Amino acid sequence: MFVGIPILAVLLAISIIGFPVTIFLVGLFLASLFAAYLAVALVLGQLILRRFRGEGRGGFWGRIGALALGILILAVAAFIPVLGPIITIVALMMGFGAMTLQIVGSRPAAAI
């Protein structure tokens, strides 16, 4: 899906009828990449805060703090000359995969 949606959008953009679908797919893809980045940032921040602070004190503001810490770490890591883009792509792929597993994993298995 990470590669398939942009390819499908390009193929649909060729036709006049598929162009509005292309705009919708590109918007949906960009929104899902943003959500994937936030998901990885949240998990990264929670792992680091749990390492230093322990298991307690979660709550809403604890998650906001973990998200801010994760975004800060990913943003700083993105500025590393060679590894920055690699870290960003890996983070996006991990977040996209986690979201896909969350959606697919919640469906009941098909009977064979």
C-alpha cells in the first residue's frame, strides 16, 4: 500500500474521469503518512519517557508530552546528513505498517 497508492493515483490521473479520484487518493495518502509519523513519534516518546520515568503517570498530558518528545527526536534525526532521510522513511514505513496491521488485525478471519 505504501507504494501502490501513488502508482494508482498516477494511473488514474491519466483519465479525465479518474482525476477527482486521484485528488482524493493523494489527500488520503498524505493524511495517512502524517498519521503514521505521529504514531511512530508517540511510541518513540513513550518508550523514552517510560525508560526514564517508569510506568506511572500516563494520562492525557503524559501522552502529549511523549508525542512532543517523539516529534522532536524525529525532527532532529531528520537533519542528520545521510541517515536523516533513511530514518524518516523507516519511521513512515513502520507507522504505515502499524496502521495497516491495526486495520487488518481487527477484522475477523475468513472461514476457509
